[in-house]
Amino acid sequence: WGGLPLVINTWSFKDATTTAWKTLNSGGSILDALERGCAQCQSEQCDGSVGYGGSPDEKGETTLDAMIMNGDTMEVGAVGDLRRIKDAIGVARAVMERTKHTLLVGESASIFAENMGFAAEDLTTNKSLDMFTKWLNGNCQPNYRQNVSPDPLTSCGPYKPSAVLQQRRSVQHIDIHAHDTIGMIVINQTGNVAAGTSTNGAKHKVPGRVGDSPIAGAGAYADSAVGGAAATGDGDVMMRFLPSYLAVELMRTGTDPTTACQTAIKRIKQHFPHFFGAVICANTTGGYGAACNKVPGFSSFPFMVYNLQSTDPVQRA
Ligand code: SD4
């Protein structure tokens, strides 16, 4: 397996893995490694689904979700529906380290971030604007289950009942071709575990929507007595099952990481056979694994691993 230290993260976000590994190896803490690894993806706008300029909501705005968890202290910091601030993982860490709280959301989270010295910037880019315009003009999908009158400012509505009913059993806010939250687990030489996520969430969501990524136990979970886990995919479905928590709890009772991830995925699949998503996990002996459901183009889930066996991060799938 390659032992410790170990960095693993979702998808083929190699620069994030390398950044986290280098941070750890130059004396940074597990939290530093986790934060810088995820921040790397935020500034690269990994796959358009991490950081600014992606997944515009129904009004065209990009909002961000992120969390960080310290498996030594079981402290968590998270932000949901963060606006105007690019460094979501940095703000999540500030919530953890500079407040008594766990999760801050929306406009108030942005004000908190500004007060903590994070720069306020427009998260919209030409690309996200273009995505938004195309959606409005061509492929406007209802987000509502019933024919409720949506916000009149949303030019996508009013929704037609037939379209809504059709949508009802197949609510799919995630564009499965651009869907790649970074979820990362960092374990140092002595088995201290951190886990976290960063994402711009679901495309064309109802403003205010927060996904699984900033929810402890859903987007990620860490416990230095066991290991860590992180998830990616259709957060609206996945967050109901706390898959990261479940994977860690299974590893606690001796389940190997791959089986733990598979079981967490299976649990969701029992209720939502067509959901799209994946879970990665790792334990404090350096074991790791992943499992997924319905990831297009992949028969198994691609994720990056960096440990003492590899001089470069290696993609596993
Ligand atoms: C969310 N889980 O907001 C995130 C999106 C994602 O792969 O991971 N997509 O639902």
C-alpha cells in the first residue's frame, strides 16, 4: 500500500496532490497540506467545478462550498453558499480556527471572510456567464418539484407542471460531465488525519442551495483514530446518507478501505440506483480505496495517490 505519509484526492487533480505532499514534506501540518492542496485546485479552477467561474446558479452567480476537518481534535470549519470570495477552503479553515462555530453560510459568511482579510472579488467569468446564458436560452431545467411559482426574477420560470413531474424522479442538478469536487485526505507519518473538500457545487441550482461538500460526514470526515473519507457527486442525494462518516465508521470496525467505500456507495444506491457519485477513503496504516456509481466514461473511479512508494502522484482507478 505504500505506508505513511499519504495524500489522496478525488479525480485526476494531480497538482493538488503534489502541492499537499510537498507542503507536508517541507514541515507543514496536515491542515496546511489539506488547505494548500485544495487551494491549488481552486486557483486552477479544476475542471471548472472547483473555485470561481463555474456552476452558475439560477441567477448566474457562482457560489462556493468547502470544509476542513481535523481528525485529531474533531474540529470542523466549513462554508456554504459563499459569495464573492475565491478562497473557500481558506475561509473554512478560518471558521474552524478563528470562531467557535462549524459552518457559516451565504452573505454572512462572505462578510466574515472579508473581516478576516479575504479579498472580495467577482466570481463570475466569461465562461460562467456563457454557461448561464446558454442555460437560460436553451436548456433551462426546472429545479422545483411542484408547480410553485419561482422567483419572478428568474427568467427560467414559470415552470410547466409536465416538465416538473418528469423531473421529479430524476432530479439531477449535477452535470455529470463537469462535476468534479476536490475531496482530499492527508495523513502524516504519525497517523494524524485531515480531510476536506472544495467545490462550486451544482450548476443552475436554486440560489441558496448548499451541497454535501461542506457537511461533516457527507462531503468529508476525519478521525485520527481511524482514517478519513471524502465524497464527490450528486450532493443533494449523497448528503442524506453521510457516506464519508459511514466509510470511516466501517473502517473503525476493521473493514478495509475499498469495502468501506463500496458499502457507503451501495447504501445510497439502494434508494437511488441512478445517482452519480464516488467516495474515497484511507486508514492510518496507509491503506486506501475508492468506489463509485455511474461515473460516465469510467468503470471505476479515478483518484490521485501520493505516498512514499511514488515519487510522483499516481492515478488509481
Ligand atoms: C455538490 N458534491 O455540490 C458537490 C458536487 C460534486 O462532483 O461533487 N460534483 O453536490
